[in-house]
Amino acid sequence: MVTRRDVASIVGLGAIGAVTAGALASPAVAQAADPNESTFARIRRTKKMRIGAVGGGAPYYMKDLSSGQWKGFYIDIAKALADDMEAELEITETTWGNSVLDLQSNKIDIFFGLNPTPKRALVIDFSVPVFNNAFGILCKKDFKPKSWAELNSPDIKIAVDQGSSHDQVVSRLTPKAQISRLKTADDATAALQTGRVDAQCLITMLSLTVLKKNPSLGQFVLPTPIFATTSNAGFRRENDKTWRDYVNTWIDFNKGLGFIRNAIITNMELVGVTEADIPPGVSL
């Protein structure tokens, strides 16, 4: 796990919560829960912070099937956040598709790794960006398009996981292409591997991970112009915004420390991707 021990002695991690210092010291933490208790107040009272994690979501989330232990850069980030909240981290396994529902139903307090789409913003709140991620294309070996315009052709077959940000991107940028909308990203990768499509749209980080696992799949292309999204944390919508505001402060502070970038790079290496593999023009 990535730690911040080296920088903690210099800057003092307690400074992260300066904007909510009054809430942290509130005697309300000793009171019993009530139906209107905010997420922030409940975490402080119970000393437990609940997150969702995706079992097959490397390098974001990785679950060891034999030990049940979780790894991944969002696990490291969540653990550090829980430590600063003086809380124990509780992990509930979920899926990318179910994470918003889990937030809405109060199963989890936060989910890292969501793109802030307008549709999602109708029902949940988002944090500031944790990092940037460009959309790329995994292509069969004999196909190397240079631009989105080149992909926007009736002769091109592109696979995506239905309803995802990948789906939204190709629907907008390549409406003339033959778009295969499949249940999961793994299904889309399988369609590419078996030759049913020419390409699969995936964000850069996932593209590099998939290609490292299966180099024979093809090649990674970053079409121009570069089209990027952000990876954010999602929250259940509630009137009290203290939890969201605290996490925003925490993210900005730890981005400034370099901790978040280090967590990402270190966990990318766990799946065989190094910083040198990140294409020029892509900034975390």
C-alpha cells in the first residue's frame, strides 16, 4: 500500500480537515444516530467509512480471490481517507453499473472511479476530479486509425460496454460507425479478440491494462483530438454537504502532496503498466 509517512511529518495531515475542524470536534459524535444524520456525522460517530469496490476493476480495484484481500489505487486512496477520518474502512463489493444505486440506497458512503456524466449528476453528487483519463481505442493489429473522424465510418465496427462513458463517447464522436453495445467491457474485449469488431473504446488506463494482459489482442491508439474525462468520487445526495466538502479538500490537498499520483503509478505497476507506457499527451 502507498503511504504518506514521509510527507506526514512535514506538512501534518491533520491540516486536511481544517475546513471542517469544528465538525470534527463536535460533541454530536457521541450522540445516537437519528434518521436525519448526515454521512459525515455517521462516519465520525461510528468510526466506520463504507466504500464500494469492483472485483475485476484493476488497477482501480483488485481482489485476491484466495485471500479476499483488496488492492488497487482507489483502495490505497480510500484507506488514507479513512485514516484521516479516524475511521475503519469497510469494503462492499459492487459493480460499476450498481455503484450509483448502492450510493442512493445508503449501502456505501462513497464510490471512487465515476465519470461525472449529466445523467448521473441528476441523482448523486460528485467530488472534484481525482485524476484525468483520456479515451482511447484498442484496435486489431492491422487497423490503426489516427483520428475520431477516421473511426466515424459505416465500415468500422466498434464495441463498447452498454450505458458506459465509452458508449456515450462513441455515440457522439462516431455516430456513423457500427456500434456493438455489449453488457460489460470484458464482453467488448472478447468481441475484439474474436474478430467480430475492429476496435473497442476504453479509457486509457483500462486500455493499457487490458493490452498488458493480452499483447496479442492488438494495439492501443489515442485518436485525435484527444478527448478526456475525469475520474471522480460519487456521494449520496443529501442536504448536508459537509462530507462532500471534506473529501474535496482532502483530494486537493493530497494531489498537491503527490500522494494520489504516486498511488496511481504504483498500482499501475502491479498490472504491468509503467509510467513510460502512458502515451504522450496524456496527463494524470
